[in-house]
Amino acid sequence: MASPLSPDRLIAILRAEGVKISEYPGWRTRERDDETGKPFGPVHMILNHHTASRNSRDIVARDGVAGLPGPLAHIHLAKDGIATLCSAGRTNHAGLMAKNAYNSFLNEASTHPAPSKASGTVDGNDVAYGIETENLGDNKDPYTRAQYDAWVRINTAICREYDWSEQSCGCHKETSVEGKVDPRGPVEGYGTRGRFDYTPKQFRADVAERLKHPASWSPPTSAPAPKPKPPTTEERLTALEKRVTALEKRS
């Protein structure tokens, strides 16, 4: 049974992982447990989203949208890499998950099938931490380097705490029975990598790499200098001939 983290423990693991955090007023007690009669937990995975909007922190943390009261995630991740803690309880972020997709994350399978409503559904708000990362979701708006780095750190911190693998990190489009497409879009870069498109596979690979290191680790930001290549046989012979010629001139 993976019980939800206490507010203080969530703060502690995020800070240990190098995440810059902000606490939204009232986040420790703002949740949807009481209103829905459904408790948050046990938790079995992380679900990643994009906001499809700008200046969305208040919407995610408090206000919600028409027909969907806030909070809309546990964490809001801004362009500058600041993670705002929005709730420690149940939030309206996941909706219904296809059971076949959910089971693949629950069991930490190496591959995740396309979500099939015919397999049945699971209320994702009960079982998943939700992260809303600010991005327009138009496949043009880029995730900043600071934002993507913090995103990887947040997922890793939760996986590290529960001893989960990167296969517990899912994306809304991988579980939704409503045809959600998030998250998507270009990423400015990460570590030594330049611009690339966000994919769940690459994201999980980055979480997996981070899990190999202590929480204090940071990815290198420049490629190591290439090792000099050993001289070829021809180059050795040329150098030897030059030495012989030099010695002959001296004698």
C-alpha cells in the first residue's frame, strides 16, 4: 500500500532532488476528498499533463475550470521551473483511465498499450499524483530547460521515495479514454541535449538516468571533451621519418 505523502514529506523529497518550490496558500488542506467522498490513495503512479494555457497557477491550485472544480493537480510547474504545491489530497486531474493502460503502470511494464475503454476504467484521481506543466499544448510553445529539468526531478523524487521505477511515470494521453493529447510540444533542451520533442519514452529515460544517481545529482550541461585518437600507422611512420631526418642533419 503506497500511502500519499504528508505535506512535509513531499516538500522534503522535492527539495532534496533540487526542485525549487512554492507553497500555494491553503494547499495542505485543499482537496476533493470530502466533496467527492473518495479518498486519495493508495497511490500507484504519477500522471503528467500540460495546462494548455498561460498564467494557470491559480486555475490549477484553486479556481478550476467550468464543470471541474480545483485543485486540478498536486503540483503546478511554471516556465521558470518553480513547482507550486497545490494540494496534498485528491485533485481533479486524471479523470477516467483505461484499465489496460493503468495496469501497465501499476505493474511497471516496459511497454504501455494504447488506452482501451473496452478494458474497463479506473478513477485516476484516486491513484495518481498529478503534475500540470505550463504550456499551450499547440506543438509550438516550448518547455524551457529549467522547466523540463524540474519536471524530471519531480517525477524522480516521487519514484525514489516509493522505490518505483520510471515505468510508474505516465502521461495523460497514455491513460485517457477521452482522447487527451497531453503532454506534447518542443523542449528547449536538457543536459547536453539540444532542442527535441517531448515524448513519454524519452521522459521516462531521463527519469531512469536520474534514478541511477543520488538526489543531489545534476546532469552535465556540456559534452565532455573528446578523447584524442591514437595516431595511425602512417602517422607514426611519418613522425619516425622526421626524427630520423633530424638526427641525420645533426650528424
